[in-house]
Amino acid sequence: MSVLAPIGTYIASAAGTLLVGLALRWYDRKLTARLQWRKGPPWYQPIADVLKLLLCKETLIPSTARGTGFLIAPVIALSSVAVVAGLLWSVLIYRTTVVGDLIVVIYLLLIPPLMTILGASASGSPHAAIGASREMKLILCYELPFVLALLVPVIHAKWSLQIGEMIRYTPLYSVSGVIAMIVAIFAAQAKLGQVPFDIAEAECEIMGGVIVEYSGAPLAMIYLTRAMLLAVMPLLLITVFWGGIEFTFMGILAFIGKYLLLVTITTLIRNTNPRLRIDQAMRFYWMTLTPAAVIAVILAIIGYSRAIGWL
Amino acid sequence: MALKNWALRKSLWVYHVNTGACNNCDIEVVELLTPRYDIERFGMILVGSPRHADVLAVTGSCTRQSQPRLQEIYRQTAKPCVVLAIGSCAGAQGIFAESYHMGAGVDNAIRAIDPNAIILYVPGCPPKPEAMISAAVKAMELLKEVKI
């Protein structure tokens, strides 16, 4: 029984995150449509998309592709995001935590982009090869500021790497926390492959880039991975920066508010910016966001050692 | 079975193929994405790759040069898929029908490799966006009965 309970929690929270992610996908598309004065898709749109790809369409494997790597990459990406979802929800609900689970989360969140590169390289298409090289550069861009930004809540939680420990502090209500949160939101934008940083996908220049050769069920896996990431990234940010969730009526309402606020910010950034070139993205992340994250870390260390709360 | 047909019908992704059109039909296709017509109401979006597509929106008169490319794109598309022949040129080669550089025509080129292909014709030069939306809705009606 004691073994089955955490497994059940993981499965239930992964499935729940999947549904939340599909709902957020719809929210994202509907909001985009309303911002452009369009009517937008009906509420069941992501479900219809996934069912169509899973049940109706045939799965094509290009003759130049390496079948195994091509097909297994989306599965690994989806399962790693599912594990992150289970980990975060079990911290939020049961406060179960292990030493260094933040590092596990950072690693697991790195797997979907890596699997995108693997699948794209295995597909044997020149468009996908360009997309894979761009995705690689993009990982180099955003991973450094992302980790630096996550260091700030670690310092606020008295150098603890446990998410269950970090959830008891709210670094957002300090100067360093606000800077780190902004940096983390931009890094999450690139991790999600949303528009100013959808360089690897670039529909109008390299025709979908990394996913150009996927069809049918593997494409549905990629769709689901994206949807789950859209649900998991705000969840991670709320957990480490913004105090997680309290299971009271007001607490749950506040949690939903925070969640929708973060997703809305993501969508607004996506709708008000054109796609950047890879060199512009690199300059933005390394020359602007990384120094900002370093300053946030320094402020947090000063605040911690001198016991100044608002730093 | 009904679920499959429902999902396919409600989520048609469009890939746009130009087989030598004068660009007028293409402008009208892009018009479908604007606030006035907004094809996303029906769950239709433009995608960048034929592998993702359910609908091939073909414009142009299918010249000799572009005919093998059109057939290759049709082979690359994941089945089941629908072909929309948009404009007079795509329907019956328009005023270029007896020209020296014409291929077999969009419908004949596709029927040559798949006799059971679903092809819908949208006549007009260029057809109105309303006509294309009507064709899309007819395609959805058609997909209710298609066996998957």
C-alpha cells in the first residue's frame, strides 16, 4: 500500500496535468484569437486535435530516417514531463520531498528539448537538421539564466535544494525575487518554444523545423508534451517563487489566479513580439538576462547574510 | 468510429500548395485567417508541413513542372486527407487549358496516384472566401461518412 500510493499520485497528477495543459492550450489559442479580434476555436479544440492525430492519421516514417530514434524521442520527452508533473504535485499536495529534487526537475525539464534534437536529427530532413542546430543554440542561450534565476529561491530558502523546503518561502516579495522571476519567465518562454523564441520551429522559413517529418501518433505525443510543458512551467515558477498552493477556498482561488496570470503573460509576450533571429536571442539571453540574474543572485546573498528581508 | 470521424472533422489542418497560380487565389486563402472570416472557428489552422496536414489547399493550374511536385506532396501527406482545388485554374486549368506548358490538371494528377482521393472544387477567379468556407464545411460533412 505504501508503495502504491506514490505511484497512484504520480499517475493521477500526470493525467491531471495533461488535461490542465490541454485546457491551457485552448486558453492560449482563444486569447490569441481575441487579441486579434477573431472568434477563435471552440473549447474542445485541443482534444479534437489530439484524438485526430492519435486515432485517425497514419504514422509516416521517412525513408531517410532512423526509425527507432525518430519514434522513441517523443515518448521519452512526454514521460519526462509527466514525471516532473508528478514530482511537483506530490510536493504541493503531500509536501513529500527528497534531497535535491530541484536539480532533478531542472534535469528532467532539459530532456524534452534534447529529445526534440534527437528526433529531428534522426528524421533525416534538412529542414529538421537546421531546426535541431537552432534548438541546440537556444538551449545554450536560456539554460544558464534559468538555472541562475532558480538559484535565487534556493538562497531565500537558506541554501536548501528541496522544493518542499522552498515552498515555505515566497522570494517574489523581494527585489531579487522579482528580477529572478522575470528572467525565469523569459527562459520558460524559450523552453516552451513560444513565439519570440520559436526559432527552432519557424513555420514560415523552415516549415516546422524540428517537427517537420512527424505525423500521426508521434506528432500527438509532441503536441501533448508541449501542452504539459505549458502547464508545468507556471506550476514550477509558482512553487519555487510564489509560495505554491494552500488547500483552503481562498488559497485555491489565489493559486488559480497566479496560474492564469503567468499563462496570460506568456500568451501576451507571444502575441506582441515577432520571432527573433538566433543571434538576437543569444544576445538577449547572455547580455541582458544573465547579468540581471547574476545581480539578483548577489542581492539575494546580501539579503541572506545581512538578514535584510526585502532584498 | 463516430469519435474518429468527429475528431477528424473538427480539426482539419491545412497545407497550402501553389502549382503555378497567379497569386490571386493565395491572397484569398490568406484572407481566411483574418478577423472577418476566421477559419480557426472550425479548428482549421495553416501548418508548415504536408506531414501534419489533413487538407491540401491547391491553387494554380498544375503546370508540367509542378505536377510531379504536387504528386510528391500528396504522397507525403498523412492519410486520410482531402484536396481542395481552389480557383478556376485548379479546377479545370482555366484560360490556360490548351497551353503548351500544362500538366494533366490538379485532379487528374492526384487521381493518377490515388484513384480514391477526395477532391473538392472551389470555382471562381479568385473564389470568394465565403466559397472556400462553404467548401470546407462540405468537406466536414463528407468526412462524417468516410471510413477510417
